[in-house]
Amino acid sequence: MESAVQSDTLQKIEEWRTGPREKVVFYRSKPGKHEVMRRMIQRLQLNLSRDKQALTMRLSQLFLFGFFMFAFFFRIGSNQNSMQDRVGFLYEISCGPIFIGMFNAIALFPVLRDMHYRETADGYYNSWMFLLTYIAHIVPFAMIASLIFSSFTYWAIGLHPQITRFVFFYFNSLLLHIAGELIGLGMLGIIGDPTLANSVCALILSISCLLSSGLVRSVESLPRILHLLSYFMIHKYASELYAVNEYNGLELDCPDPTQGELCVFPKGDTYLDQFYPNAVANFDRNCAIMWVYTVGLFVLVIGIFQIRKKVLH
């Protein structure tokens, strides 16, 4: 026999089961884009602070490259033989920063790339947010590394002793360094294997250095198809900036004419007129192209990862 309490309880249960009820929704507010990017930057900085080897690599590789340049060239003088030293040095610094940036990306980014694929698949954030955060994370380290490299290399080797020229040298090296990292990121978005991506990047950058720098062979003397192709390569503009920055207004010592030696380059402008015609007039244009080229590489990397995301998911 049911008690009054039991009957009342069963009746309430039945009324609740069959009667109208408001739907209860449990939710958590989604953080905004700025908050997500701030948290990602904090995570990247924390992970890098724990990885001392990666932190050391980011800050020291460019300096070590500059140190070896100093060991090979020591002080560049102002005689005719110094022209060959300057050409060799400018070729090395046109290629070095971009290669080191690419090596940093190949060595450090694959783990973050795989994490990015998982988290974007879960809808945590978009690819452009992750890449923008990553660039904001690496730029301060690139600025510090390029400043150490430029400060040591420029003054120790004895390039044109002007502060304004040193500033142009620094920003040119910085943009090459960041462009190298962006090229490495883009290749890792196309190729999954870091070893293969490293080989392809090295091949592309080597071709760019050889063809478009104008320091191995004048760009004007290349076959037409290669000459046109050089306009799409970053080293054409970077090497022209380096050359103008160093050779414009440079006075060189000539040997004694009684010894029968020729004075091939009495001034640095003679070299510019011969191998980089119109480079001085195009200096501002080349500076703008370097910035646009770097931003364009970033946009290209975002596009690559967006396409990769659609292919994977």
C-alpha cells in the first residue's frame, strides 16, 4: 500500500516528465581573437624559454656566421684588392641571413605545425591567427640576432663608416632573415618531411643567390629568360641595396702608375655603373620592394596553410 508521501512524489515525477519544460543550455563564452592570440604568444614564449637550445640557436647563429666572416676577411682595406674582398663579403651576407632564417624554421617549426593542424581541426583558431602570432613571436628574436650580427660584422670588417649606412645594412639583413624563415614555413606547409623541405629550400635559395645577386655574374649579362626571372627573386633587390650602401661614394686607393699596375676602380661608383646600373636611382624603390616582398611572403604562407587545411580536413 502506497503512502501519501510516495503517491505525492510519484505524481510530481509524472507531471515533470510529461509537462512542458524549459531547455537548459550549458555554454561557455568563446574568447575573442585578441585573447586567443595573446594566449598563443604566451605559450610560444613559455615553450621557447624551456628549450634553451632553441633560444640559443635563434640568438647566436647569425653572430657565429658573422664571426666566421670576420675570421676569413678580417679588415677590408681601401686598395684595389679590397674590391674582390668586398664582392665576396657582400655575396656571403646576401645569402647567409636568409639561409639561417630558413634553417631556424625547418628545425623549430615542424612540431608547432603538427600542433596547429590538430588545433585548427578542433576549431580553436584559424591558420592566419596562428601564423600571425608565430611571426609576432619570432620578430623580436630576429631583430636582436640581426642587430648583434650587423653591429659586429659591419664595424669589425670595416665597411663604410656611417651610421645611416649601418642602419640600412641592419634592416636589409633583418628583412632577409625574416624572409628566409617565411620561405621555410611555406615549404613546410607544402612538404611534410622537414628533410625534403630543407633540401628544396636550399636549392631554391642557392639558385636565387647565384642568378639574381649580380655578385657572381652581372644580372644585365644573363640570358633574357634568366634576366626576367631575377626580378622575382629577393636577392636582386637585397644585393643592390648592399652594393649601393657600400660602394656609393667610396674612395679607393690607386697603385703607383710607374709600377705598371692599372687602377680599375678608382671609386666605388665605377663598380656600380658597371655591374649595377641605375642601382643608386632605384635605392628607394628597392627598399620598398624588400618590405613588400616580405609581406607578400607572409600572405603566401597563409594561403598555403589555408589550402593545406582544406586538403587535410
